[in-house]
Amino acid sequence: MSGAREEDAVTDGTGTTGDARPLVEVRGLTKSFGDLHVLRGIDLTVARGSVTVLIGPSGSGKTTLLRCLNSLEVPESGAVRVDDVEVDMAARPSPALLRRLRATSGMVFQSHQLFPHRTALQNVTEGPLYAQRRPRAQVEAEATALLAKVGLADKAGAYPHELSGGQQQRVGIARALALRPRLLLFDEPTSALDPETVGEVLTVMRDLAAEGWTMVVVTHEIRFAQQVADHVMFLDGGVVVEEGRPGDVLVEPREERTRRFLQRILDPL
Amino acid sequence: MTSDTWDLVLSSIGPLLSGAVRGTIPLTLISFAVGLVLALLVALARLSRRRVVSGLARAYVSVIRGTPLLVQLFIIFYALPSLGIVIDPFPSAVVAFSLNVGGYAAEIIRAAILSVPKGQWEAAATIGLDHTLTLRRVVLPQAVRVAVPPLSNTFISLVKDTSLASTIMVTELLRKAQEIAAPTYEFMTLYSLAAVIYWLICLVLSSAQARLERRLDRFVAR
Ligand SMILES: Nc1ncnc2c1ncn2[C@@H]1O[C@H](COP(=O)(O)OP(=O)(O)OP(=O)(O)O)[C@@H](O)[C@H]1O
Ligand SMILES: [Mg+2]
């Protein structure tokens, strides 16, 4: 299945190149905040067009890992490669190189972080227009199409506070897509939402996966992981405790820690 | 009111309004505009990671807020000439008031910038905006909403503070009132009239402030 996806990815126009290597390779990533060692040597490989789901208890470093991929945090050591951008974190990477790394991915935050003073359409066009300096007519046409794609064609002129949580999060996804990234990062995109709006966001994400987007998703939506993920990683204490296919990790975990975590998620009482 | 007083009121209104229009109002507008630009620079300097830059900005704010405006005015107009720097009354007043607004408004702008959540800076970074664009397109527009009410207060205070310029011979509203009152001893009439004109200017500004705040609130849930 993931093989077929890789074929798609090369031809679907999501910015992937002809490179045969996996899209993302992370080796020995470490990150601390003061004395707190949050990531203790993370290895991560993401195939082109595949979906990787990260799960793990609170504080295990999931958000920090995503932020390192987007250069919102700079790790102390380790190597990160996304497509053709390679960064040796121990070698004090230049701001320019970190900016290039950041430009490879689009980020969707748990608390959407839309710009409250801009309409949905303006939120989506902001990056392409002002950071990427692409022509306005092209950017607006593309942004309008992206809003339609996430089911918000009629909300282009609405301000974020006029939208529901699920709608806000979908604008956030369109904003990330508008950057034409090669990789999409999602940090618990549904955990701040009302239960009845979770589905509309997950549906959009499932469609993106089917289109061949390469995605790394932090989520505790286990059913989504089972249906959409190609690869699941369980993090605890800053290390990858267990990883593999969703059918294995989520259904028959090898590690006791994974089993206990899943039990807590699926049956909180 | 006697008819003499009434005549005085009628004949003074013209010169007083001219003092307001040619002195008080331009002095306020120019000083506030210059002061705001200065304040933005000082606020950004205060937020700078470079110790020297933020230290200088902090010292500036501290001096401006820790000394009387009248003393600042006197230093510029009466003391600087002893160093060979002679500035005319009106520009002296502009310099003093601009520096003063710069100090007070810097703290307002700094607090407003800090009130914008860190997540907004991060969201701007992830879509590729650099520091300057993030400030201009994401942070400052949101900070403006927070800064407008206190900045309006600074503006309205400035209208009244410009009356201090009368002490360095700037022909503004209060100075005009003094000039007319001195030979006639009609202090009550003239100063009351001046007070009413100051008050009317501030009323107009307050209603403009309310309108501006409503406009800026349009993208915020209430
Ligand atoms: N900027 C920071 N400064 C200091 N400590 C931080 C910072 N960011 C994260 N941490 C700490 O690092 C640890 C890992 O945080 P992280 O947000 O990556 O965990 P997480 O797996 O995403 O957890 P959650 O499920 O609660 O979102 C936590 O203990 C957190 O308090
Ligand atoms: Mg997290």
C-alpha cells in the first residue's frame, strides 16, 4: 500500500522531487530545555507519500520533535534531512539553512494559531504573498481552491472568530498547504475541538493522505491512525519505544509501556 | 454677565481659536506623530536581545518618566543655548513633547507587543515570514488594538500639556489668553474661555477614540 503511495507522490505535484530516498531522515536527534532532556536520540524515517503517526504520553516529546522538524526548536545534535535539505544540528546550522529546512514543511498547530485580524482567505494567502512573494492573482486563485478543498469555499471572507473550531483548523490546514510544502506536520489537530467537529478535520486529513501527501501526525485518534497511518511510533521519555505498522503497534504492541498507554487512551476509566 | 464681559468674550474668541488652530493643534499633532515613531523604535529597542540596545532604551524611558515635562522643556529652550544650541520656541516645544511622548508611548507599545501570544510569532515563522514582516503584518496590527486606548489617553494629555509651551513663548491657546487678559485683568473670563476650548478639543478626540476602537474590534469576538 505504501509502495503505491510512493508512486503517486512523485506525480501528484505536491512538490516532491525524483529523489528515491525517503522524504525525511532523522538520526540521533537530541533536544534539552536546561536540565530537561526531552529528546534523547530520535531516529525517524518517513517514506514519500506516507503517513506517520506519533503517539505517546504527555511530555514524551512529540510536540518538540515536530517543532524540531520545522526549526521552531533547534536541537543540540543529530542530523535532519527533508528531501534535499540536510542539516547537521551539532554544527551550529546557519539561520539561512534552518529557514530552508522550515520551508520544506507546513505546520498545523493544536490551537490553530490563525491570524485573528485576517480573513480565512488572507490567512491562507499571507505566506505565499509576503514570504514567498508569488504573484497575487495566482496565489488567490490557489488559496480559493484550497479553501474549497477543505470545504470552506463559502467562508473565504470570514474572520477566524466567526468560524467553528473545526472550520478554524481546516483553514489552518489550507494555510499550510498554500506554502506548497513537501511535508505536512500536524500537532494534535483535533484535541482542542468539540467532539462533533473532530470528524470534519480528520476527513480532510484522510483525503490529503489519499492524495499522496507526506504527513507526520501527532494524534491520539487511534481509529484514524489505524485507518490512515502507514507507520506508527510510540514515544516515551524522549525515545522511540516501539514503532511499526499500525496493525502491529496499535493492536498487538510488543512493549509493556505501549500496551499500558493504549489501554489508558482507549479506556480512560 | 455684564455686557462688557460679553463683548470681551466675543472679541477674544477669534484670537483664542487662532491660538488653538495655529499653536495648540499643530504642536499636538506634530509632537504626537514624531513621538509615536520614536516610541515604536524605543519599544523595539527595549525588546531587543542586545543588552546595550535595550539598556539605552530603558534609560531613556526612565529619564523621561522620572523628570517633569516642564523641566524637560526648560532644558531644551533655556539651558541648551548655554551649550551653543539655540532652538526657536515652537521647534523647542516640538522636541520636548516628542521626546516625552516617545518615553511614555514606548512602554505602552512594548506592553502591547508583549500581549500578542507567542503562538502568533510561531505561526508567522512557520509560514516563512521574517522578523520584520512578522512585526509588520502579524504582531503590530494586533498590538494596535491593545495600544489604542492608552495611546489615546497620552494624546489627550498631550493636548493639555502643550499649554506648558506658553512658558517658552509659544503662541498657543493659553499664551493667547494670557496676552489678552494681562492688560484687562479679565483672568476669569479669558482662562475659563481657554478651558472650554481645551475641553471641546478633548471631547472631539474622545469620540474619535471611541470610533477607532470600535473599528479595530471588528475582528475580535465579543
Ligand atoms: N520551551 C520549553 N521550555 C522548557 N521546557 C519545555 C519547553 N517546551 C517543552 N518543554 C518540556 O518538554 C517536555 C516535552 O514537551 P512536549 O510538548 O514535546 O511533549 P508532548 O509529548 O507534546 O506532550 P503533550 O501530549 O502534553 O502535548 C515537557 O516536559 C515540557 O514541559
Ligand atoms: Mg504536544
